[in-house]
Amino acid sequence: MAQAGHILGVDFGTSNSAASYLRDGSPCLIELSAGRTTMPTTFFFDFDTRKTLMGEPASAALLDGAEGRFMRALKRVLGTSLMHEKRQIMKERVTFVDIIARFLREIKGRAEAETGLIFDRVLSGRPVVFHGSDHPSEANAEADLRACYLAAGFKEVDFLFEPEAAAIASGALQKAGEVGLIVDVGGGTSDFSLFRSGDAGLSILASHGVRIGGTDFDSAISIDSVMPLLGKGTHLRRVMGEGSMLAPNAMFNELARWEMIPFLYTAQNRRAAKEMLSLACEPDRLGRLVTVLEDELGHDLAFAVERGKIAANAGEADACIALGQIDERLSCALSAEALARILASHSESLRAGAQETLRRAGLDTAQVQRVIYVGGSSLMSAVSDAMKAEFTGAQHSFSNVFTAVADGLALAAGQTGSAGR
């Protein structure tokens, strides 16, 4: 008989998710797919099979051209009015609470099937800030995430800041009294925790966060390099009178954001794009926007941007954003230098976030002996270059960037004395 009462540590991420539990005093990651301990936080509602796909199968269905609705980066919707709006998907009227709950229920089910345990309690990671400390959606975001866990079948839900979980997973530093900084850059947020290592473990000195992550990097690249190819910055002839005006930016800005793409394919937007095309001074470009909306290629475009970003970050000489889905000959080069320029403002915001964390702890940069990077987007050079410029005397290292938070959550659950009961 399965044993109830166990705690599952869940890192529900904007782009990827992971889960872990404590076994014999050590964190044990759940295999969420064959041979993998992480799972893309993606959904695909297949209109032909009437099935909801999650993780890798969802991404594969989109890229294979299956008919359906793809969603990613739903964590960024937490706290907003969109969470509770009912929308029609495959003959169901569901909210984003329902959709996210299905994903969390899937993680819970896979963990229980693998371990033979019943996880009726969850310790979930959460960013230090979801939107911003003064943002009107901030107060509701954690409540929304709690509602998702409860709808997924968990009976008790607790939260821990994600960078603090990563600090716990990192363990003590080399010497008692040393200070470390966790730089946790995920898909949607960047979080910082300063901690001091001691004989009895570690203590958190301060935590801070900013709403910048990998999806923002993608958006900046798309706005800079891709959207001009679809008509951003071009002119429209005035309907009455002489002269021209710039094409409105709203549709381009939303098309560049992962979380907003599913809402763009409306009859109203398609009409608006065709109206712009009829007045376009550069119809070839705005014609591509019409194609993207008509053929629902927004996510294909976003994946192309992401692939180009990864190639440029790796320093590949021929790195580019290939847009053959829109036009077989269409692409734009993306060098490492161009990537650094595009992300420069985000790099400065990350430096400011680290500086604010230091200010809250009453420390200066010279007192930080080690900077530890976690989160998939911490692999971007824009992140580590910014931190190395700020913490010139510290050691810099990467630590299980995709799973450190989940491991730390499992360890933290054990420290409460309630894990495994």
C-alpha cells in the first residue's frame, strides 16, 4: 500500500519544471520523462485526437504541424485577470487555473507512480517577485499558484523562494563565514539570495528579484531583429489625406511575448493586419505578419528566435534566426556582438538587482566570495558577464542549473521535520 503524508518539492518553472523528494536524507529527482528529470512547461491541445499533451510531446506536436493550440510561459500569467477567465478549448470552458492544475497533477502522478508514495503535501518554489513588489498583480500571484496546486490534488501547499532553495542545495561554502550569492535566472524572473556559510549550515542574508528572464531575452531579440521583417517600424498610408504614419506597435509587441501568442489569433487581429497590409508602404513585410496570423505561426517564430539566441550565445559564426516557416528564404543573422547589444539593458537590470540584494544585506561586492548560477537562462553570457563585472573578486560557478531549486526544496522539506511521515 502506498504511504501517504510525503512532501514533494516542485519547481514549477516558466520554461521547464522539476520535482524532487527526500530519500534517505538526500534529494531524489523524479524522472518526469524517459531518462529526464526536467519537463518543459508546455501544453498542446490536439484538435484531432482531443488529447492534452504536456512537456516534450507538446513541443513536438507544434513543430510537427499538428492542428491544435500550443501554450508556454503560463507562469507569467499568475496574478493577472487572465488566470480566471474561462475560454473555450476542445469543447471545454476552462481557466488557466484548470490548465496549470493539469500540469501539476501530471507531475504529482508521475512522482507517485515512480516512488509508490502518496504526495499530499507540496513545497513549491516561487520567485521572490512574480511581477514586481509594487505591481497590482503581485498580491494575487501566489494565491493563484496555491489554487492550482490544490486543484491538482495536493492537500497542503507551502512556498519557499526559489533562490533560497538553490542556496540550500548548494550546501556550505568552503569556509565558515564565507558569503555566497545565488543568481537564479529562469524563463520569467531573475532572483538573488545572499547567504552565509556556517558550522551549523547556512543562513539567508537577503533575497531580491526582478521580472526578467529568458522569455524577456527572446522578446528583446524578436523586437529588435524579427519584427522589423514583419512590418514593425514601417509606414502606412493615411486613409484620408496625404502622408503616412508608423504601423502600430501593439501587435508586434504581443507577438514577441511567449505568453501572449495564444491570444493573437482572433478575427479582429487578422482583420486589423489585413487593413494595415492594404495601406502598407512596404507590403512584403506586412504580408508576412498576415501570414503569421493566418497560419498561426507565432510559436514557430518564437522557437526560431530561441534557437538563434542559443546559437549566438555559443559563439557560432553562422548563428541566425531561420524563418523558413514564414518565407523559405527568410532569415536574419544574430552574432554574439549583436546579442550582447540587444540584451545590454537587461544585463544592467540584473546588475541592479544584485546590487539591491547587497544593499538589503548591508554588504558590499568585495564581501561576496562566490557567485553560484542556477536556472536555464543563467547560461546566457549576458548574465555571467554582468555578474563578473560586478563581482570581480568572487569565484563564479554553475550548479545543476535546471534542478538545483527542486533539490533544495526537497532538502528544505526535510528540515521541517515533516518529510516522510
